[in-house]
Amino acid sequence: MKNICVFGLGYIGLPTAAMFAHHGANVIGVDVNQHAVDTINQGKIHIVEPGLEAIVKQAVDKGNLKASLTPVHSDAYLIAVPTPFKGQDHEPDLSYIQAVSKALAPLLQKGDVVILESTSPVGATEKMVEWLAEERVDLSFPKYHEPDNEADIFVAYCPERVLPGKVVEELISNDRIIGGMTKESTRKAQEVYRIFVEGDLLATNSRTAEMAKLTENASRDVSIAFANELSIISDKLDINVWELIELANHHPRVNILQPGAGVGGHCIAVDPWFIVNQNPEEARITRMAREINDGKPKWVIAKINEQIEALKQHGIDRPTVALLGLAFKPNIDDLRESPAVNIARDMLDADLAELLLVEPNINELPKSLIAGNLVDLDSALEQADILAVLVGHSQFKEVSLPEDKLVDAVGIIN
């Protein structure tokens, strides 16, 4: 397993490719983004992740890592492309996996290993096998219900479970779930990950591995929903929710999470909907948690609008509001599914105030995502009548924020 091809060079695919290369494998990283390919081949990175750029540069300089628009034949193929949902019913969109399957199929040779890492609904690995088999009728592929049968190609599902900001460390140290379509597929996939993973490689089948990833994120979503619901109830009852949670957490068997402006990112804000979509009658708690967390940005906007209206009553007809933080979580540059971005969009559309957007971890906002312009934190502090903290970035904790101007959605003062 010395030649690895990784499809998708984003927040998961690039660190994974870099880890394989750092540990001696010859890695081709494939992406449709020409800028990403060119940047990586210069030994640089197009994302923010502590410690990653030095590893990428070393791997590129040694010739172990190369980025490309097109794949080449390898011993193992890892697929780490997006799996969003579409429509009001949150139907999983597997088109990226399907596109990779069509690009990968002509390269396959007997004995190759194909591993899907993209967070996916249950059955996605089997669907990928169908797409591969349609293109390569000359090869035999594994079947989920025949785990002991041999096939020409080994296929497994192995979800990532890393924390942005600590990806380099956790890729190596975290346990991994290896769900093979057959028992031999599981063993082959374990052989691939053992190149750099020091954690346990936990063997199961593909469906259980797919559901495990969704379960992990749905569990977090439910816990966050409880905290967000508490924040709304506490506000209504004139209770400081941060103090409330701190006191409750002194109970030896209670561990309430911290509320925020909502839930974002490519995992927790998306994956529970895969469970709901496939099990609409049964997934009642999962659906409710998603609805609570998806609704939290509207509550935050309502709190900001209360302050806007209060200032208008005092003669400031068009107040200036600074939204502090646009990433989906603290100290990263990732805007995917960010509740703060949704808040900014809705407030720009409503046009009730002058809006200043502050995100210290990026230099420019993608115009396809949001129409506003960035300002630095010092300018926002100087100009704003209202400061709404939407993300708990460390930069915001290092300055003195005037509490009389503050709408604090993340408990940064507490």
C-alpha cells in the first residue's frame, strides 16, 4: 500500500493526503479546484489548519505529495468529497461521490482498495459500488450481504472524526471505524490506515460504520440543542444561562454543553438530516434537535433587533451593528453551514442597520456566499453602536468589549 490517491483536497482530504505522504506513501491528491492544486504543489495550503502547511511543504519537497486535476492508478483510493443535502426534505446529495466513481472506475485493477470517507447516509458505500460496477463489468465487487465472499476490488467505509484546529494531531491519535463491505475489505482498509494511524482501527461493516458517524454527530447536535433551548428559556425567565449551566454542571453526572448562535459546519449541521431523511417517522428527537439549532439564528437576530429598536427610540435612526465572527466555530476559517453567515445574510436583507462584518481568520469574503464586506476588529469597536458576538474567537476574548453595547450569543463575557 505505497501508492495512495485521495479525491478531494479540502479540510479532511488534504490533511489525510499529507499524513500518508509524511509517513512514506506516494500520494496523488485530486481536486477540481485549480487554485487548490496549484497552491498545494507550491508546498502551501489553501485552508487554515495549524501545523498542516509545514507537513505539506515537506511532503511536496520530498516528492511524496502531488496535487492534480486527474487521478492515476494507485494501490488504494480514498474519497473525501462533500455530501450536502438538497431540497426542503434534506435529501442527501451523492452527486460528488458519483462523479468520483466515474472518474475512478477506469483505473481500477484487481486487488485495489477503495475507501469512502465522506460523511454519508446509510447505504452510500453500496451505492458507490453500484456505480463502480456499472462502469467495470469485467471486475467483481463486494456485496454487503455476502461478507465472506471474495471480490476483485476491496471496498470499505471509514469516516473521519477530527476536530478543526486539531486535525493533524487527531488524524494520528484518534481511533478509526473501518467498515468493510466484506471481512477482507475491512482487513485491507485497516492495512491502509495503519500507515499513519496510531489509534485503534475498529472493525465493523459498512452500514454500521456509516450509521456510527451519523450517530456521533446527531448525539452532539441533540446535546447542543438542549443547551440552546436552555438559553432561550433562561432569557425569558431573566436567568443568566452561563451561570445556570456552570452550576448544573457541578452535579457529578451532568455535563451540559455551551449554547451558541446555532450549529454549523459540514458535519453536525448536516449529518443528522441524513438519519431523519431515511427514517422520518422514527427520528423524532433528531429532527427536533435540528429544528431547535436551525432556529437559533432567528432568535439571535431578534435579540439584535431589540437593541436596534431601543437605539431608534433614543434618536439613532440607523444604528451601526458589528457582527463579530462568521466562521462556524471558534478560531477557524471555515464558513460552511455557518449560523453566523446566515444571521449576516438575513440582516443584510432586512437592512435595518448599517452592518459591519468581522472575521479575523479570513482576508476576503466569498461573494457567492455573502454580499457584505469585512472590517477589522478595531474599526468595528470604534464605529459600532451594537456589538453582536456570534463566534467565540480568541481575538474577541483578548479585547475589552463594552457590555452596554453587547449582544453575546456565545457567552464570551462569562
